[in-house]
Amino acid sequence: MSLIPADEFDPLPAVEAEEPAPGTLLMRLRGEVDEAVAGRMSDVLDEELDGSFCRVLVDLSRVALLSSAGLRALQQLRRRCRAHRAHLVLVGAANPPVHRALRVSGLLPLFDIRPTMQAALYGHAGGFEEPADAVPRVAQPGPTSQADR
């Protein structure tokens, strides 16, 4: 697989790709996920996502900033995984900069999110599966008193 550091002297930010299990592509992102890192993600996907993977894991636990370009790259990755019938799982989305960006953008419910790499690797049998709630829902106010019913 490939390792693409942003700078020879400074390993952050970076995009690393490996195959931790058969049929699984793992992309680890570090540092600020901006336009340059989003471009590197796309390059890694072009090189690695060829239909031989049934699952793509993206480790976001070491991301310091998830920019709008990073959000677009995750959306593009989601579309590409669906086209290749690969299951996309985000790991480490509880990381505050990542969680905030996904929540504010409304993208959070569109992704399968696992708290740890272990849960991502062993908590799903593989194959293509849509998240249960692919569209954010707005709660409808219900009656609050006997008179409102």
C-alpha cells in the first residue's frame, strides 16, 4: 500500500493507506484535512479503490481540523464506495474537530461511525449496507399537556 506524507520533514498532515484485513482498505488521516490533504485522499482512492475492497475504513482520530474541502472529500468517498459497493466506516468521529464539522454540516447521520478501529474491523461482517438513517430527521413536537391532546 502507500504512504503519502505532506512534507518530508513534518509528518503531519498525512494520508496513509493499508490493508489491515482481507478486503478492507484503511485510510488514516492526520493533521489538518484541507484542500491539499483532500487531494491526496483522492489520489490514494484512485490508486487503491479498484473493486477488490468490500470495506473502507477512514481513521479520523488524529485529525486536528476538518475543513469544508475535507467534508467534500468524505462525501465524494461515500459516493465512490457506494458505486463500488463497498461499506464505508468512519472511525474516531467523536474527535471534537471532526464531530463538530460533521454535525454542523448535517453529514453526521449519513455515515456509519464506529468508536474504535477494533469495532470497525470486527463489528461488521463486510459487504455493502446503507446507514439506517440516511436522511437527517427533524423531531416533530408532540402534545405537552392533557389540554393539547
